[in-house]
Amino acid sequence: MPTQTTLVIVHTGPVTVQPLSSLGPELLPGVRIVNLVDDSLLKDTMAAGHVTPAVTRRLAQYMMIGQEMGATLILNACSSVGEAADTVRPLLSVPILKVDQAMAERAVASATRIGVAATVQTTLDPTARLIERVAHEAGKSVRVTRALCEGAFDALLAGRADEHDMIVERALRELAADVDLIVLAQVSMGRVVDKPGVRFDVPVLTSPRLGMERVAELLRGQLERAA
């Protein structure tokens, strides 16, 4: 891909930067990746229990800044504000992709009993709604089971990564007994299933690779249309 191609990723915390950016050299060679990070977006959403109008306005401002920086595409890295990103889309002239869109589509195509696991309550319901919406659009009936890994996110922010991983792994093993496939609602949770030797009784989907693969597909399509 030509060097002028730019992906702007809007993050609501630092924990999603490395998992997504590290896939750039492999999946997006030559693409300039710009990370915009504001952890108040997620903190304010968690404090309110939902995305507030102020959070939506700030998210829109960051995405507009990304467009001004020359973004070819903007990636929203946080599922908690994914529905807010949908409202911003008509305001921009460049595409906006949600990091979990491809994951939701893969889940609906692969299973009918889908588990959604999250470490933040405000991420759990939006991800479940995204899966239900994708299923409705595909004309497919699915059953979504939610699981909140309480305490895991606080542990990760406090630097206790091993504790985070233990809480998440335990919750995933319990959830696997009731579903055919599990979706991890947050980019930061992918580290648990990426560990060598860790296996679960059902497939577990994570958004970083699927999301960045979708970015690569969209960018290739844009370049082909422009050729």
C-alpha cells in the first residue's frame, strides 16, 4: 500500500494501542498508523453507565481531527462507544469502522448460541446489541449470553495483568459450558486467549486481528477504486 495511506485509530484508553498497532507491519505494510488516545472517554462512560452526549461530542471531535490529519479510514477501537461512532459517521467524508464489526459478523456466521464476555459493563450490552443487529440483518436467530468479568479491568489498569488474565480465563471457561462460541467484547481481553497453551472448549473470537484484517480489506478496496 502507498505510504500516503493513513489509518487513524481512536482509543478510549492506552490498553488498546499495542494490540492493534502491533498488527500494522503484518497486515498494513506501508500504512501510516496514527493513534489518538483519550482515556476520559471510557472513564466518563463507565461513571455514567452509558455514553453521554459530552462523550459523543468529544468522540466526534477526535474523528474530525483524524479526518483533518489525512485519514483514509478511521477505526474506533472501543466497543463501549461503538454506537456513538455510528452517529458520527454521517458527519465525516472518510469511512469509520468499528473494531468489533468483523468479529460480530464472524460470530453470527459461525454459531447460534453466542457468548459475550467483557471486563467493563458499559461494553457488554453494546457488543451484545451489535451481534443481535448483525444477526437480524442476516435473517438469523441467535441467543446471546452475557458474562461480566468483574474486577478484571481494574486489575489490568493497576498493572496486575496476571490477575486480569486469571479472572477472564475463569469466566470464559464457565461461559463455554452454555454456548457454542465466545466473543471477547474488548481488545484488551485478547491477551488471555493468545497465551501459549491456553485452550477453551469452544472457539473464542477476538477483535484485534479480525478488525485489522477488515481495515486491510477496506483500504485495498479504496485503492482499487481509485486506480
